[in-house]
Amino acid sequence: MSDLRVLDNESLVLAITAFINPRTPSQIFALLRTEGRASLRDRFETLPPSHQEDIVRKAAEMADKGIGVLLFGDDDYPAKLGPLASSSPILFYWGNLDLLKIPGLGMCGSRRASELGLKAALACGEEVQEQGVVVVSGYAKGVDTETHLAALRGGGKTIIVLAEGFDSFRIKKTFPRELFRRENVLVLSQFAPRQPWSAGGAMTRNRLIYGLGLALVVVEAGEKGGTLAAGQGALDTGRPVFVLDFNGSTPAGNRLLLDKGGIPVSTRKRLGEEIRKLLAKARTAKQQLSLI
């Protein structure tokens, strides 16, 4: 096969190659951090021709669907992830990549949310949108869907983080096509294209949700499970975690996170105030960096 560097879709080819035999995210991260893309080019060149052809075909298929990729070390790779990049050194994407440059707020909650939880998720999504912030959430039914739809219906922007590879991605019927447009949506996957959904993948995906946000909003968490783990993970990284407090009917997982340092939010107005504080703090930090 000809030199990889003159092939179309080189970045996609390298990204797909990275997951072969098998490479974990931490291993891929270490390679990209120490050796850069050259390590993946070398790996591709050592593969049998049939494997190379399969990778090139897959890359072309993804490119035809409008899917691109960011590798750790690329100029557009989100520096805001910091150490969390070790779990997502490769980011396949579809949609508006510029949304990564806008302040975002991670949002999570149960896929089997209560009626109160769904109502709260809708209100939170609307408030985030009105503050000019991007909603960052998963793609499950329940809280994830409500927050995305709230943002999009208000004319806002949203980032959807998948818990599987892009081969499984479809625009759900719950998302009106007139709202799901490239300019206001970004879909991300940190997984190999053919990787199916798994509970472990969903837990790993949550790191990307709170890593891309200025903070994490926990709408409704159980005593165990992914939402609780996401809130704890965000707290462990030092990110603010806003935990909805329903005044007498606060979910068990929310109470646990409040006990561990989560910031109670009982009204939409309070959430708006906290978002404005985050934005002011981010602007100050940016100004200070520009003076260095």
C-alpha cells in the first residue's frame, strides 16, 4: 500500500489503527504523548495488507458520513480535559467542532428518571441555554434526552457524548430533524467505531461529560450506578458539582453527593446564579493567562 501520509482521511486511518490488538485508551494516550502520530503510522505500516485495506475502507465510510476525529496533541483537541485526556485520547466527532470552544456544563441523571426529575432536567437545560452555555450530556433516554431537547428547542447548542462507537449512532426519533443540525450539535465518541454499548463504556464516557464542562449538574442519582459515580468522579477531579435538592424528596444518590461536597441547587434561579459565577471565574482566568 502507498505511503499512509498521502492517503485520504489520514487522521481517521490513524485513529482506527490505534485500537488494534487491543490498545486501551491509556496505552494510546501514552503513545501519542511520547511519540505522537508517528507511532500510529509505524503501527499501520506493519499491519497485513488486508488489515490496512479494511482500515482505509472504514475511514472512507466514516468520512462519507461527515465523521472526523481529533487525536491527543492536535491543535483542536480540547485542552480543558487535562489529565482526563488519558481516558479519551481519540475523539471521533460529527457536527460543529467549534462547540468545544464555548463554555459547557455537564449534565447527568437517571435514564429511568421520575416525573419530577424529568421536569427538573428540562428546566436545567433551558437555564443552561439561556445563559449561553452548551449542554454536555449522554445520549440515553430520560435526563440526557430532556436536557438536550431543552437546549435545542430554545435555539441553544448541545454536545452529545456516546457510550459506544459511531457505528451504533442514529438520530433518535425523539430529536426533531429540524433541531438536530450540524451547526448546533456536536456528537462525540471516544471509542473504536465498532465498539458496542456497555456499562463500562458508559462509566468511562461520563469522564468526558464532566471533563468538557465547567461543572457537572446531577439531576437525579440513585444510591449506586453511573450517575452517582459521575458525580463522585467530578468531585474527585475538583470540578464543581451542582446537585439538585428537591426539598423533601431529594433522591438518595443526590443526598450522598451533597454529603460529599456537592453544591445544593433547589431552584432554577439558583442554577442561573451559579452558572454566572462560573462564567465570571472563567473570564478572569482567561484574562490572567493573556497577561502571562
